[in-house]
Amino acid sequence: MPELSKRTAGFTDSVIRRMTRIANKYNAVNLSQGFPDFDPPQELKDALKTVAGGSLHQYAITWGAQNFREALARKQSKFMGTEIDPETQIVVTCGSTEAMIAAMLTVVNPGDKVVVFSPFYENYGADAILSGAEPIYVHLNPPHFNFDVEELEAAFKQHPKALILCNPSNPSGKVFSRAELQIIADFAIKYDTFVITDEVYEHIVYEPYEHVYFASLPGVADRTISCSSLSKTYSITGWRLGYAIAPPRITENIRKVHDFLTVGAAAPLQEAAVTALNFGDDYYRDLQAHYAAKRDFFLQGLKKLGLKHTVPQGAYYIMADISEFGVTDDLKFCEWLAQEIGVAAVPCSSFFKNNVNHLIRFHFAKNIETLAEALKRLERLQSIARPEW
Ligand code: GLN
């Protein structure tokens, strides 16, 4: 038989998504892959019902339905503080996953370097492989996940084509300050680099932190591709609606990549989602409060369990330290945790460039009752007999 492509030879499947399958197998409380167990707003479900009974069941315009782009442009112009043109600056994609890979394929040539902060969301590793890019990793150093400016400049001195910025950051929960973003912006201009952002947690930020859109900093909009999605903001991860916002010159080519990859995001779902894009400011305030309550509840629970953990400034992930269990293989530990304790987490070795085996990631986008059940199950961690790792 002929060999499969070299491109995919080094690929593993996504460990995040694999953990969901493991959670299902053992009927574990799934705090691994980040998605809610609660419903989207009722208006949104009603809108979908109405759309399903109508006649919008064929392709939308490949780069996004007109009314969806108009509603998105209005919402993002307000939050980002810059005027976004729905005609020339938006590509609607199948989740921000597609937005990110389409952006990478648009700006990166095989062999180009791309700066990635570590820990990083695991898709960026795959995006680099698919686009032929070589990642240069810059460390985010715990506990505050700050970067070292000299290390960052050393990365820029290697003339990367792009930098990937996940803000608020998965899995660290870091929210980059305006001053930090300005440092990145200055280097991006000085070294003539694109910046591809992943801002899917833009509306999930905890006081006193605030989300600053990278593209809103002076002088960088022309080199920034802002990717995000509706998944987390409106609790519709299964709808797969994402987007890239960029200057017209870049958008034009992202649209072509997107067209040949997927043709387009689901037309009826775009139509229904316009309802969400038109929500007022109170929706976003309530969302923050909703997640802040979950965060506090889960953090308190972990504290009671005596597990050392990170405190997120944004997004909905917590990294817990499992060193005390003498683990050398965090993946094995997570499989054991799902099977024996009944809670699924993601082994953080999938998020770090260096060899990290003592951290696991929980997410808390779940009903309080679900989180309470997970915490109750985790109590057994201290008493249960552990295997020889
Ligand atoms: N962002 C989510 C996570 O990190 C998952 C997204 C996905 O699986 N596409 O768990």
C-alpha cells in the first residue's frame, strides 16, 4: 500500500477531544473538553426552531450570510472600538478552529516561523504542521503567566511570519494586559510580523481584568487577523460558527482558503445566530457574572481538596498540580481519574512545549450541580489506593 502523507505522520488526535470519548466510556463527569452542559439562551433556541421551519436550507454566501455579517460587524465594532466593514473584513467560518487554520494558510509559507506562547491550545501545533510552519515557543511563566520581554524579542529576531495570540488564554487563564499587548504590538511592527489572535473567551473575563482586543491597539489593525467564535459566548459549541476579522487585503485571501476548505458555515445556523448577535449589553454582563460564580465555586472546592491550582483571570480553565501523586505520565493519570474517580480532565502535557507531566486541566463551564458532583468524586483522591504509575 502507498504511504500516507508525511504531513499527517507526526499527528496525534486531539487529546482534548479524546478525553471526551474516554469520559463518555466511563460515564465520568466531563471537565476535559471545554463546553457547557447547560443550554443556550431560550431566544436562540426559538430562533433556530423558526429558521428550521423556513426555507433557508441551501448554501449561504461562502464568506458568511449578509445579515450575519452585518450583525457581527455591529457587535464587534462596538466591543472592539474600531469600525468593521461587513463587506470586506469578515469571513464566517466553521468555528474559530477553521478561522485559525485558514488564517495560517493565508499568511504562512512552508518553512516560515510562527511564534506561539507556551502553554498553548493544542490546535496551534496542528495548525503549524498543516501549514508547514515552524513554531518558536515563548514561555508564559507561572504563576501569573507573564512572558520575558527578552525571550519574546529573541523570538522576533528570528523573523517569524506571524505570532499566535490566545487572549484570554487557554489553558493558563491569562488575560494579557494592555501594556503586554503593546509590547507585542511594538515588536510586530518593528519585525514586520502578522498577529493571528484567538479571542474566543473575549466575553469571559473576571474582575478586575479586562479584555483588550489586540486589533484595537494603535497601528496594528493592518497586520492583525482577529479570530473568534460564537461557541463560548452563546453556549453553542455544536453550531460551529466562528469568524476571522481582518483588513480587506488579508480577508480577500482568507475567503478563498475558507471557500475551498469548507464552502461555508451552516446557513440556517447563521440565520438563527443573528438573534444572539443582537443581544444587548446586559447579556454580556450576565454571562460574566454567571462564569464568575462558577469559577469561585470550583476554586473553593479545589481549595478544600487541598489541590494546588492556577487562578484564571479569564476563560474557564484551571490547571491543577498532581505532583503529590507521584505521577510521571499525566495522560495515564487522566485515564485513571476518569475510570476510577469518575472525573475527566485534560493532561497538560498536550499544552506545553517542554516536558510537563504534573498538571491537569479542568474546565468549569458546567452547572453548579455538575461541578459539585465532580468535587465530591474528587474527594476520593486522597483515600483511594493508587496504582504504580
Ligand atoms: N476550546 C475547547 C477546549 O480547550 C475545545 C474546543 C474544541 O474541542 N474544538 O477544551
